[in-house]
Amino acid sequence: MKHYDCVVIGTGPAGQKAAIQAAKLGKRVAIIERSKVLGGAQINTGTIPSKALREAALHLTGANQRGLFGQSYRVKKNITIADLVSVSQQVIRHEWEMIHDQLGRNDIDLIWGAAHFEGPNLVQVVREDEAEMITGDIFMLGVGTRPAKPDNIPFNETSVFCSDQILKLQKLPKSMIVVGGGVIGCEYACIMATLGVRVTLVEGRDFVLGFLDRELIEAFQYHMRNSGVTLRMGEKVESIKLEDAEEGCEPLVQAKLESGKALKAQTLLYAVGRQGVCGELGLDNVGIEYDDRGRLNVNENYQTNVSHVYAAGDVIGFPALASTSMEQGRRAMCHAFGVEIDGFNSVFPFGIYTVPEISMVGKTEEELTKEAIPYEAGVASYKELARGRLLGDDKGMLKLLIHQDTHQILGIHAIGTGATELVHIGQAVMALGGKVDFFIDNVFNFPTLAEAYKIAAYNGLNKLSHICSGGTNKKAA
């Protein structure tokens, strides 16, 4: 029976970085993966495939260049699923190879099979034709989550599917109903609309992506409608059923709403929530507690209620981002093996790869208002930027939220081309306690989208100059 200093379960972003960190501290490490491929949902069904699909859709349709070359611009007329999937598979294969290489270079033992605890320090790994026992001093759970699949939804992988199954589509449908206005639902709704699919999105709340700044939500919903997406806001799905095909027609899916409306389409994507998988890990044998959604509670050091068992990533809930999962896994192992590091910087960004993409870091206007923090908003439109014009994007926007008294940056919100990259400039300034004045004094390359920071800073300070005594503010000139 093999013994390890650290046993990691799951090869997603949290598990990968945890295993590598432990190995770099000179520990003997094993990482266990139940699937036939590495990378978890991040590589195989979630982050990478959906973003690859988005990039392929934008390129092949020419959608990201129409602002420059006209609405009729198109790279390829007839786009097939094969065109889209081929791009995704290339990226996925590269990621598999990279993870294999990283594990090998750090002398981490990769063990295939489904792991479950038999005791506090004992794990059984089960494969098709055999099983083995291994022991460890420290355990790290990076098992992620899977899409919620209620029993009353007739999933069939061809016309009614979850986000894990959408990549298995045999052909591009003419119409689709998307149930759920969260990140996954909005991303796929935008991708399909870009490809010419008639999309109807149903969301029980009055807004999609409710955690975002309200102004960005309103702008995004405008973009969605402009791209042909029909939004059914404040509506809840009562039932979903498959209809028999009429002669000469393909079978349809019907979603009946609580309001009495009946929506019909060739396909339906159910994207309402995700579920943990803790029930399959034998955690009861260790005394580890988890909630009714299969998620683990951890302390500030990512320890479960059993001190030598850590957890990170989606399985511990919010924020459930690949980026934060990586850092959580690394920090968990530093704590486990006595390495002191600074506290987790709470200034982390959100990136939503819709069309257009959206990103934010820090507070929203609604949060600042609720907390009674005096602020002003500085806004820059992409149409003011030469780079925005060159990219054909005259609808993008960057907004800075500035403390009225101290000029500290309280939040950054962007929508448009490159938003998920652009936000990191402001994130760095925020994390270092910087003020809006930095953007006035800094020099940005020309022409770039980064110039939006200077324009937004001037805009915000100009507004603040009318609040200041005497209306004077040299930098707002």
C-alpha cells in the first residue's frame, strides 16, 4: 500500500495547483482522477470548450468585425458543428498535454479511478477491473460540481440537454430555448444567437446576471435583444415536454411557463444551477459534513471540519471561478505544510464570455449605495477610442467607481471587446490601494482600449470637480 504526504482528488484547476504546490514544497504527492481525461469541467465541458466555441463562432460568422466591415460581413456562410468542435478539440488536447507535462515534471503520481474514503487517512481507488488502497497525511478535495439535472426534465442529449451535453450536438439547430439567465445560460444563448439560432432565454428574475452592476446588465440585455435573443424575464418554467414530430417536420420541445405561455423550439438547454458530488466520496466514513447541494463548508484556510482534509474550487461554492479555484488550491497546501503567505486578496475579477464579453472587479453601484459609500462614476465609451473604431466596436464601455472624498477606486466594470483583459489594469491599481489620479498621470499606448481608463478618470473627476468647494480640480480640466 502506497503512502503519500498529500493525496489530491480531482484534476480540475483547484486540484492541479494544489498538487503542484505540495510537490514544490518537497512532498510526495498523488492526484486521483475518476474521468478518462484530465482537467475536470474546466478543460472538458465548461470553461475551455465554451470559450473555444465562442471564439470559433465569432471568427467564422465575422460577428466581431461587422462594426468595421458592415453587417453583411461573414467569413463562412454555412457553418457546421464540425467546424466549431474541431477548434474546441484542438484546444482541449493541448490542455491535456500541458497538465500531463506539469504533473510529470513535478514527480506527481497520477492515479486513475474513482476515489472514496474508507477511513480518516485511507482512500480506495476503484477502476473497472481492480481497486487499490492508498494512505495519506493530507487530503485535498477538488472534485468540482456537475450541472443540476432534475428528474422532471426529459434530458435526452439530442434535444433537451444540460451544459455538459450541448457540445455533443450533432447539428446546429434552428431554434433553442435556454432556461436560466446565469453565466452559463447567457454565454450559450449569445453563442447560439451569433450562429444564427433563434434563441429564447427564460429567467425567473427581472434581470440576467444579477450580481453585475445594473447599468452593465441593462446594456447587455440591449445587446442580446439586438442580436435576436428573445428575453422572457420574470418567468418560471412549469414543465418541459417533448412533442411528437408532425409530418415533414422535426420534433419540438415545449416549455410551459407558470404564466401560461407555451414556448416551442427544436432544442432546449437547461442551465439552472450546479450540484456537488460529495455524496460519492465516502465522506461519512471520515465525519466530513456537506450541504444538501453536495458542497463543502471550509474555514479561511480551506479546511473542512476534519482538519487534515482540505477542499477548494467549485465544491466549496462562491465564487466558483477557475481563476480563484487555482489560488484556493495553492493556498490550501501552503497552509497544510506550514508555509505562511499573505491573506487572499479579495479584489478578484469576474469574466463573463458572452457576446459582448463582460468583466468586473470590486463593488457595484448598487452595493455602494446600499453601504452608504459616497461615490462618483467615470465612464468611457469605446466610440471615443481610436482602437474601438479600429476593432469595429463602438458600443463597448468602461466605468470606474470613485470614492468622492479619497478618490480611491471602488469598482471597475467593462463591457465590450477585450473587457476580460482590460479589467486587470484597474484590478492591479485597486489591489495596491491606488487612486483615480493614477490613470490621469499614466501614459497609455496609442491606440489602445486601455486609454479608456484615462477618459473614464477625466469623466469622473470632472463630475467631482462640481462637488468640490469652488468647483476647482486641476486634473479634471
